[in-house]
Amino acid sequence: MQVTTGTVVGGKVIVEGVSLVEGSVVAVLSREPEEPFTLSAEDEDELLAAMAEIERGEFVSADALLESLRKYG
């Protein structure tokens, strides 16, 4: 897994300097035009760890989360 940045050009995200395999599934976080987006090394490690948990199926479904909110709200 890797974290990189890109720019939207013609409605597509252009990532320079990183080779992505055709058909790769990616997650895109978007910010407001004048809002900086930076991650410290620790934040990046935490984000990658969380993404790995999701890939292993270690997450709460939206339905379970909503049910929990209704119960303990």
C-alpha cells in the first residue's frame, strides 16, 4: 500500500512519479481548493494501518454502526 498525491485534470486524477497497476482500486481524499492536506510520518503510518485493517475485514458495517448509535446514541 502507498500514499501519494495527484491533481484532477479533465475530470481524472493524474498521479506523477508513482506507477499504479491498471485496474488498481484507489481511495481519494479531496480537500477544498485552498485547504492544505499534509500528513506527518506518524499520521501516514496510522492511515495505512487503518486501511490494512479494513482490507482484513476488521471494520464495523454501516448498518452495525447505525444500530449502535440508535442503541447508545
